Amino acid sequence: MAFLDIAHVGKTFGAASVVNDVNLAIEKGEFVTLLGPSGCGKTTLLRMIAGFESASSGSIHIDGHDVTLQRARQRRVGMVFQSYALFPTMTVADNIAYGLKIAREPKSAIAERVEQMMKLIRLSQHAQHYPWQLSGGQQQRVALARALASSPRLLLLDEPLSALDAKIRVALRDEIRALQRKLGITTLFVTHDQEEALSLSDRVVVMNEGRIEQVGTPFEIYNFPRTRFVASFVGTLNILNSRVLDEASGLVEVDGQTVTVARLRRSGHGERTLALRPEAVVLESPLAGRNSLMATIEEVNFLGSVVRLRARLQETVLSFDIFNDPGQTLPQRGSRVALGFSHDNLLELEAS
Amino acid sequence: MPPSPQSGAETTLPSVTAVPGPRLAIRLDWLGIVPFMLFALLFLLLPTAFLMVGAFQDAQGHFTLAKLGLLLQGNVLDAYLISLEVSAASAIVGAIAGFALAWAVVHGGLPAWIRPSLLTFSGVAANFAGVPLAFAFLCTLGRTGLVTLLLQHYAGIDPYSTGFTLLSFHGLVLTYLYFQIPLMVLIVTPALEGLRKEWREASDSLGGTALHYWIHVALPVLAPSVLGASLLLFANAFGAVATAYALTGSSLNIVTILLYAQIRGDVLHDPNLGYALALGMIVITSLSSAGYLWLSARTQRRRS
């Protein structure tokens, strides 16, 4: 059994089913992110693991113990909230010491641990400050230290960076990852930000409508999305509706033109949904061994270091980026161009 | 080409005309609060200054501390003590009952429609005082009041047989509670709404029980608001006169009634003692209000 084992967990609120039959196994020391849009059930799943919500079905095991029916205070799970949730009448040191005092640790041990945690988050000089005297980023670091001070078995982070501005978000993101690596604590992180999920995690769990769509490393999730949802939610993606012409060679037809797919998932003829990352497409004359599609440029957006272009086949519209090059002439709107990409770049998505 | 005198005049013109704009705007802004300032000056500041001076004068206008000295003697001191007792009792009972009501509607899981209904009612009831309130209580809990008669006929309980009378200390406290409880509900509801669910969850996940949460998190957060609101309730009751006078006439010796007796112009009147009584009241209500403001500021700072 994995360190955190979630088996057939579901949650219903009245008639609404928010989490459906979720199965997930997380190993000790892993950093896993639940990624999905608002309302996909990721926070509800996290809250069930924390013990703030009871599971309507299924079971949750932490370190081999069934915690499904345990209260939050019995689970030894550290939680960091989006809104920091620091106790406003306590100083930074008292906030960090809260869990240790409740556990009736000796005073000297508490003082030592608090000092250690404050050094870890580099806020020793703010020990006697109150939360309202700190910036958002500092408050969240204190919240992290408070959650970690009691040496929990599991660390849960519920969109901890969402309330911070962009620059601090990136810095704290790196800090959280470094801390997690240093302490080796099993961590479950919830976010709707794909960049956060991809940059932080050992594995990403993409959720949609209460279900897990795909679990994989950031590399797998980004490069080999299994469903149309994952493909569109993680990064920008072009969707091509195609019809199989020759299954053996992977020859398919898209808007009256033919391209080759390196690996077709399913056998048989018929309609297939293909995905193509914008960064895989280049402007090039047709080359042997590579796919080529003729398209008409509809839009040219100069974004500085890159230029984003939009081109239409017939029904299908493709977006792609090229690097800015002062020596290069950009295609004009309405001009016909050849778009090249390798056979491997065309991914067949699971039928929805 | 050298600038002509005319072009020079043109360049300086904008800076000359730009100056009166902001000044005019400032004047217009101030104009908006002139009625309030006039009102405050005529009906608050000048009378306060007048009575503060009068408290140190005898009937002939000579300086004396005799009137202030009277505050510590006999029935005047008794009046202050009764006023303080009535105010404290109505503030404490009002604060406890109001807090319980506000808690029930904010965190008690009651049906959603109860909350706006209670707050609207509280808004009305908190301002219901004076002769109408006294009349309402006489009609319901007076010796022949509707509720008294209903209790006698249907429950076999006669409140007056237990020694209760509306025209007494307890009767006055009960009447004051009619506006004290709603006032507490109005003041403390935002504070209760400010108790964040995440604090409870954070405490839980750190191993805390409900008792830990209340002692270490919720009560310290709520304390300034609850104490501050209680002080405001106290000041509110301490300054009330119309309700008490309409209800008890002069049978209950509280400061405001004693003060009224000094300035209404009958044979026993002593305006300078009235000013001294008022000065004593100003000191007490100011201390109470200052306490409220200080506690409110602390609460605001924590929320920011």
C-alpha cells in the first residue's frame, strides 16, 4: 500500500456529486499536484484527506492507517490555506508553536523547534511580529512553518500562492519545493495554475468534473495528454478532427489534406481527434518524412520574443509560435503558407 | 524672435487661472458638512462648554467647587450608583443575550431567512426608546398589561405576586433590554462574521479541540469587539432619560432624572448642580466611549 492511498473516494453534497470514485496512490516523499479548473473537485478531495469533509464513499489510508473516519485533529496532517489563516492575536512565534503547545511538548523543546522553523523560513527577526505586520508572502511562509512545526505525516497545500502577486508567487513556489525536498515530506498541492503544477511536481493529477483525467509526470502530462480535456487545460493546444485513411501507415485526412500520425492508439477506421502543440509547428516548405499542411494566415500577433500566428485550413484553425527574428519577413494576413511538423508531434486523444 | 508682451501674458495666464480651481473645490467640499458642524456647535459643543463652566459656578456666577462636591454626597451619589447599576446590568445582560442571538444566526446553522429578518428587526428595535417604549412596556408588562393578564389567566403566573414591578430597578433593566439586545446584535454580528472558518480548520489540523480553538483563537479575536460593544451598551443606558422618566416618573432615582429635576424650573431646581451632574455623566460616558473606540481600533488593526 502506498504512503497515501485513496481508494474509490467519492463526495456528494445533496444531489450533486463533487468527487467521483477517485483512486490515487502517493509514495512517501512525493510532491503531487492536483490540477484542474474551479469546481473540478480538487479542493474537496484535499479537504477529505485533511479531515475537514467526510468522504461519502471509499477509504483514505495514511502510512497504512485507515483515517477515513478520523477527525482532522487525529490525522497528523499539516494544512496550508490560500488565505494564510494565521491566528491574528498571536505573534509569528506563537502561531508556529500552536500545535506543539497543544501536544504539550516541553517548553524548551517548543522554543527550540520554533527557532528552527523560523530559521528555515528565514523570518527569525519577525518572531514577535503579528500577522498583520507581515506581507502576504511572509504570512504564507509562517503558515507553512506552522503546518510543518508538528512534523506532520503529510503536508497539504490548498492554492497557497493564489493570493500573492506574480513575483512573490514564483519565489515562494521555489521555496516551497526546496523546503519539501529538504524535509522529504509527502506533499499534496492543489492549484488551477498549470505552470505551478508543471514546475513543482513529481507527478501531476489532472482533475475534471470530480474525476481524475490523467496522472503522470509533468513531462508526460504536457507532451502526452491522454484526453482532450488534459490537452486543452495543460498548455495551448490545437485540436484537429481527422479521419483514418490507412491504419497501418497512420495516414489520416484533415480538412482534405493528408498527414501521418506516428502512433494511432486505437485500431479501425473512423473519426479521430488529434492534438498538436503550437511549438511543434514551423513555417517550412514540404519535406519528405515530415507532415505538411497548406493553410491561410488569419492573424499575426507580435508578442516581443515570439510571434503568435493563426492559420486556417478549412474548418480547422491552427495556432503556432515562431521566435522573433529581425532578419525574417513575417507572413502577411491572407497569404498561403506551408506548416511543417513531425509525425511524432501529432497525438491521438482518447475518445471523449 | 523675442517673445512679445502679449505672448508672455498668454503663457502666464493658465497658471494664474489654475490656482482658484482647487481652492474652490476645497471650499465646496467643506460646504457639505457645514450643517453638521453648525448643529454640533449649537447643540453639542456650546452647551457642553456652557455646562462645564456652570458646573464650577454658584447661582451668582462665582467660582465654586461646591456643586461638584455634592456629587459625592447623599442622594446624588446614590443616583449615580443606581444609574451605574442599571447601566451595567442592562449592558451585561444585553451583551450576553445579544451575543448569543448573533452567534445563533451567524454560526448556528439556522435557516437563511432568519438572519436578515433579525438584523432588520434589530435595526428598528435598537432605536425604539423613550415614551413609546415605556408605553409599550406598560401596556404589556404593566400591572394590567396584556402579557401580565395572559400569564395570570392562562399560565396561572402572576409576576406581580413575586414582588416584580415594572416601575423598579428590574423593570427598568428589562425595558432597556428591548433596545440593548438588538444594539448588541447589530454591533457584534460583523465581528462574528469575521471569524474565519480557516482558523477553526487550522486549529483542528494542528491537533486542537473545540475548547482549544475557543480559548486560544476565537475568544481573543472576539474579546475587543464584545467588550467594546458592552461599553457602548453601558454608555447607551447611562445616558437614557426619556424611557426611564416616562416609565418610572421620579420614583427611581437615577442621574438623568435627578438632572432633569434640577433644570426643569420647579421650586427645587438648581441649574448649577444640574451642570455638575451632567459633567459627571460626560466623564463616565466619555471613558466608556473611549474604551469602545480603543477596542474597536484594536479589532480593525487585526483585521487589516
